[in-house]
Amino acid sequence: MYPATIVENLPVEYTTLGRTGLRVSVMGLGGGGYSRLGMSRDKSEAESIKIITTAIEGGVNFIDTAEAYKTESLIGKGIRGVPRHQVVLSSKKTPGSGIEADDIVASVDQSLKNLGTDYIDVYHLHGVSPDNYHQIVAKTVPVLEALKKNGKIRFLGITERFEQDTSHKMLEMALNDNLFDVVMVGFNMINHSARNKIFKLTREKNVGVLDMFAVRNALSNRQRFQEVLSHLKKIGQIDDATPDSCLDFLIEEEGVGSITEAAYRFCKYEPGVDVVLSGTSNIEHLRHNLQALQLSPLGESALNRIHDIFGRVDSVSGS
């Protein structure tokens, strides 16, 4: 069910990241997640760097990391020798409720050092919860604006804690405040709730959108998928009669190469999504993901069937 189909020689696509004006690849290389570019899989530094250089050679110019991922230095080594203007770097700071201005300044300076650059294109507040949003923004945004003025960061972003905030409460607050140029949101075939709650606002305000969780365990592992379906039936967010094989029609009838391929195509063509983030721990997997994001949209009938199954879901992340 899950092996991907390789399609060679398709061009990488680029888009504009909202009001930032940055031209970015529709696939972004993610430095976090379960793999952390191989660091969580006991890959050597050389193997992890090869993932980064292969992505860049394949046309990927958007790379996302974070202080918490501990992959900034690795990415700095991977982009060494690449003209700085040819890569768009995104990093993040996880703000505790007691964060001080000096903490942010020190984190940005360390990130710059790790990445081997003198500016970060998009710098995010990372994994902000709804309960802490207002307090964190009041403390941090003035500091980030000052860092922006002195050229250390170019644009401000914020990311949600999707596994806990699956209905996007924090991002709704952030978008109404309109303080951030870019948001990172969870959106996938299982949980479409960002379609109405987030993307309408981002499109209205021309805010750039980075899509995370396009593929997590539930869309790459059949057993986990069945567990998620069982949970959703219990809480009434999908019909009790939904079979465990409810997505197999994508392969059997629609000619899709794999469920993960379908998941990437579903996200890429969602109006409002700019960059689909993809993490990996090996080059073959990287190439499969990149190629999936170069394929055509799923058909209208397939999209309707997916919506019929999962259209009410807002309680799971797909992990």
C-alpha cells in the first residue's frame, strides 16, 4: 500500500510565500519531525548533509529548522558554498511563558552562528499554545520587530502546536492580530479543518502558509491509520461503517502510486497552501517525496470521497 512510485525528470515548482514576496519551492525540506534529517536515525553527519545537498540540487530552496530540532548546524554545513540568496531559511524559537528579551536575542544570534549566515529569512515563535498566545506575543513581538529592523531576521512567523491544538485556536487568534507574515499549520487528508478556519484568513491577509503534518504515522503506516479510524469512529467524527481500507480506492481506482503520494498531492493543491514541508532521513525517501509533490492534482471525485470520509474531523493530527 505504501511504497511510492518514482517519476523522473519533473520540474520543481515555485510559488510566492504570501506577502513576504519570497520565491520558494513548493516542497520545503523539514529539519525536524521524527527523522531530523537522519539525526534521529543514527545517520552520520556526512549522510545527513548529503540529504540537504541532494534536496538543493533537486531544486528545493526552502529549508526549515528550529532551535529545538538541533539541526541548524547541520543545515549550515549543508548550505555552505550555496549563494545565500539562493536558499530561504526558516528557523524558530520555542517561547516559554517566562521568556525574556535577552533570551530571544541570544537564540537568534546562536541560530545565525549555527546556520553560518547573517540573516534568517523567516523566524517563528514555535509551537505556541492558545492559552499562552497573548502573553507570549506581548513579550516577544517587540523584540522580534527590533531584530527585523537591524536585519537579523526578515519576516516574522508563528507555528501552532498541532498535536494539542488540532482545531487551530491559536492560529485563529494570530491571524486576527495580523502580526505575522508566515504561519505554519497542520493540514492533511485526515484533518482538513484548516481549510475553513485558517486558509480563508491567510488568503485574505496574504499571509504565507507552511503546511506541516502532510504525512505522519497515520498516512504512512496502515496499523496506525486503523487505530486513528477506530478513535474517530468512537468520537463520532467519521461514520461507523467506514472500512479500514477507505483510502485504498486512491490506488485501486485513481491510479495513485501510494497513500503517501496522495497525501502530498492533496496538500500541495489545496488553495492557500504555499509550501508543503517534508522531513526525511534518507535520500531515496527524499526523492520519492519530491517527485510526489511534482505530480498533478487528485481528481475531483477522489477529493470529494476524501472529504465525505474526513470532512468533520478536527480532533487528530495524523500522528
